[in-house]
Amino acid sequence: MRKLLLQSLFRQPLTEQAPRPDDAAIAELAATVGRTARRRLGRSLSIREVDAGSCNGCELEIHALSNPYYDVERFGIRFVASPRHADVLLVTGPVTRNMREALERTYNATPDPKWVVAAGDCARDGGCFAGSYAVVGGVSAIIPVDLHIPGCPPPPMTILRGLLGLLEEAGSGGAAR
Amino acid sequence: MPALIDLIRAGRRVERHNPWPRVSVDSGTWRSAAGALADGGLSLLGLWGEPARVHMALLDNSTSNIGVISLDCPDRRYPSVAARHRPALRLERTIHDLFGLVAIETPDSRPWLDHGRWQMHAPLGERLDAAPDAAPYPFLPAEGDSLHQIPVGPVHAGIIEPGHFRFTASGETVVRLEQRLGYTHKGIEGLMAGSTVEQAARLAGRVSGDSTVAYGLAFAQAVEAAQQIVVPPRAVLLRALMAELERLANHLGDIGAICNDASFALMHAHCGVLRERVLRAADAAFGHRLMRDIVVPGGLARDITGEGPAAIRAALEQVRRHFPSLVELYDNTASLQDRTVGTGIVTPALARQFAAGGYVGRASGRGYDARRSPGYHPYDGLRFDVPVLSDGDVNARVWIRIREVEQSLSLAGQILDALEAGPIKVPLQIAPEPCEGIALVEGFRGDILAWLRLSDGRIERCHLRDPSWFQWPLLEAAIEGNIVADFPLCNKSFNCSYSGHDL
């Protein structure tokens, strides 16, 4: 372990090693998200992720936000374990009938001010699952949605970009709920 | 004890079902099949319904033959398989929820996927209107002094899928875990019925997002079997390349995440880097990080990009270079080993009984791998080992993944070497008569079963069975006697799919 840690000490962080344009874009984008989040919310933006019936593809990419390439925690954006600690609910999936109540209760358990971000094509309108006996529809059929991030699943960069959009709206006086 | 061949001979052969036989049997033969499952001569590969029929896919453990037996049940009742062979239980409860068919003498008649919120009963059967009725679900009892219950979910603390776990604990020790699933039930089989092959292929790729390539492949192979289509060699190789990249990415993610659940974040960070490299290479090669919607019936939706092979080789090389030091780190960190060794043990007998696939089965002595048996192209022409261990603990499930990472690295390299120019798709046909196909494909999690019937170029009925069906129940067994705090670790070492199971 010592050898590995030692190597890590002397190696450039992966996030700043930006020979490729998209790596540079990530660093720039994440920095902007961090600045806006701080202006609006002090030091942090706490996100509670809720899977309302997704295929788990969106969860994989939301997980990737925390890997060393995107590392959203550097900027004070973090995922929290309880809706009581959250500023933002990040909801994925078509809302299934079996998850409807759980989603409503999670929303009601989140203190104001709060924002809801619907991530993925299914979360907009149910996607290819719309019309099923087991699916209610998109997230906005159940709770008010402030922002929708498209993609199937949206790549981590797109999710970051979406959070930036939300923060800019919030920073320019867009009302939280 | 009847062998599979005896059961097949006892039934009436159904025409145009490929590649393995399907026979229509009487209830006596159905019962003797349940007996053979209980005796261990056969393994259950799947159990699914139609409005007035039940099907059972069987694997003969001595010959490795596969066959499907079907029982017509015009009175909407059939003899319970679970009464003799418990791994069939959740599947039977599902058949009741979706089709309204009753398993006679079932040991558990509680609903499974139906939480009383669909506004109808038997949505794929009689579709009887029902008022929303969220009646309390009766959990199994656990009685004794000083026991307490811990309800967890459906919304969990991390970024994971929804499901409910009901722990009964004595102090810190878990006495019983009971799962309640079905929260992500989207009615995929209902949506598929009557849809075009293209629509159904998109749905198949969204059954479980982490296995989108494997599901796409299973569905495509079933369609191709039904229509007796042969896919061009280049498409076969590229499909396997994507399947191995998917396995690689998921295993790397899992190894890191398991260690993270033992609070060893260093492994998580390093494995996360390698996983990201693989996903970026997949994006460069196929235009999508998870390679979704690229495997389609008949071949591939698009070819690998010009820079794809080089991007994949570079990612493989990076994993090859860095992974051994991570394995060494895992193996030499005593505090981590203290958490994983001897934790969450699945006995080989249970793995065999439930025909558990993937790393869950292979860590407990069951070496089944659909790439080997029944086997499919191009794996018959590639060199790879199927690692098997018998300890059955979290550590063994980590080691199986480590060994499979190495195998997938080798396989992906072999496939790139073998790649030659050529067509990547053949057109589908519209058969004049209904035809049926079945396929068994090895996803990263285990064997995925796909069965379907085509009629007039559309899907009449399709059933997709996730490996998790036979792994979730083993998690209940594995956690017994462990401490509550080790549950996340055990759960992650299984990494069962909620969405794939709930459909």
C-alpha cells in the first residue's frame, strides 16, 4: 500500500492532467458549478439521489461523478444519505406505480428550499416505458421538477452541465420550492 | 429420477422452437420434473407464464442439455414446482401476479411484484380492474427473546436501486433477512407483447442498465434462433468484444465498491479510474459509454469506429499495467481481509440448488458459464478459463471478479486480433408461421435467459430472466448470523439487479 500511496503523492492528479479537450472542459465546468453553488448555498450543495424505477443505467453515471475524473466533492457537491440533509433531489427512472408513494414521501421529507432534478429520458415522460400498467410517467407527474437532464443515460459531463444550469437559474433569483 | 431426455420424450414436441426443444407435457410429467429439480439431477433455468400456460426451462446437470417443458392450464391452475423445489417460489408468485395462474400447493401465496398499486390484477392475463390497495405486506415471523426489526428501504442511503430489506436482529447479529422487491417493476413483458422486434430490442437493452449489452445479445440471439438467422462473423466478434468490455467495467466497479463498503476508499478510487478508462474507450469505439442499443437482432446497429480498436487496446493496456498492484493491495491489506474473509458465506449446496450463476455461483463451487455451456460464438474459438472457488464468502466473490477481469482482458485482446472486415448485419425475415427462440447469454452477473415467440414479425410473448432471480434468495441465506454492519458489504459482493429482477 505504501508504494501505491507514494506513487499517488508524486503523480499529477488525474483531474488536472488535461491533454484531452474534454478533461479540460470537466475541470472548467466543475469549477463553475462550485463557484455558483457557493454563492447560492454557502459551501455546499447536497444531493439526495432517488431511483424511482430506473434500469440502473443512470445510477452508474451518477456514481461516476464521484470518481477521480469528475470528483464533484472537490466543489462541495456531495451525495447525502437522507432527504433531510438534501438541497436537491436527483430523481431517475420512469416513476413506477410501486415507487410513487416512496418518491412523494422522500420529497415531503426534504426541507425547503429544495430543487428537483429529473435525470434521464425516462424521468422526463416515462421514455420507452410510458403507457405501461406499472408506470405512472415522468417525475413531473408526481412532484414539481425544476430541471430535466436528457440522455439514456446522461454521461457524467451532461449531469454536471445540468447541475450548472440549475445553479445559474437559482443564482439569478429563480425561486426554490 | 428422470433425466431431461426422458421428460422431453414424454411430451409432445412443439414445432419451430430453436435451438433447444420445447415439449408440451401433462401434469404428471410436470410434477416429475419438479421432483428431478429437487433431487438435483436438473437445474432450473427459468419458469414463466402465459395467459393459460406455464413454461419451465431445464438444464440437465449430467449431460448439460437444455430443454423447455410446457404445461397447458386452461383452468388457470398448475402443480407448484416450489412445493418440491424452493428456488421456483418467487417465479411462481410472479406468475400469479402477472397472469393470475395459481400454483397448487404453493408454500407461499403472498404476492411478489404486485404491491396492490397497478389498478388491476393479472395485467398480462385477465386484466381485472382493482382498486388501489396498499394492504400491509405480511412479513415472515421471527420469534424469540430480545429480537428487534430493522426496516430498510425502498429508498436506500446510497445511490442504489430501490428495494426493501426487513432485518430481524438479536443485538448486532442478523437472525433473519427478508427481501421485498418489485419496486422497479415497469411491466416490460407487457410492453413487449405486440411490439415490433426493434421496439422490443430497445426494451431488452433497458431491463438492467449495467447489463445492456448482455440483454441486447440475449434478446438478439433468441430472435435469430427463432428465425434461424446466421449473424456475420464480424458482428459476432464485435458483440463479444462489447460483452467483455461490459464485464470488465462492471467487475472493476464492483471490486472497488465492495472495498469501499469496507471503508477502504483507496481501492474504490483506483478501480474507479480503471472503470472510467474502459467506459471512455467504449464511448470512443461504439459511441456510447454503456454501449446501449448497438447489439440488435440480425447483427449490429453500427460498426466500431476507426479509432475504436486503438482506444480499446490503450484502455486494456492501462488496466493490465495497473490492476496487478491493486490486486496486491487487496490481498495484503489485513484490515480489509478481516472484513471480507469468512463474511456472508453461501454454501456450495445452496449455490447448486438455486443454480446460481456468475460470481455468486462460481465463488461457491458452481462453475457454470453460459459462454462454455451451452456455449455460443465466438467463444468456442477463444481461449479463456472459468475461475471457480469454493469458500463462498465475500472474499471469494472478489477473487472470482479479479480472475474474470484478467480473462476478459485476454478475451478482448484475442477478439481485436481476430477482427476482419465484413458485413455487420443481415436482414430479419418475416416468417409465415409463428416461431419461437431461446437463448442463454453470460452477462457479468451470470446467465441471462431470453425466450420469445414471434408472430407476423412482431413479438407475441417475450420472457427475460435475470441471473438475480437465483441470487437474491442466497443473499438472505448468506447474511444470516453475520452482523448488520456487514450487510452492505455482502449485498455489494452479490450486486444483484433490482431492475432486472423486477422487470
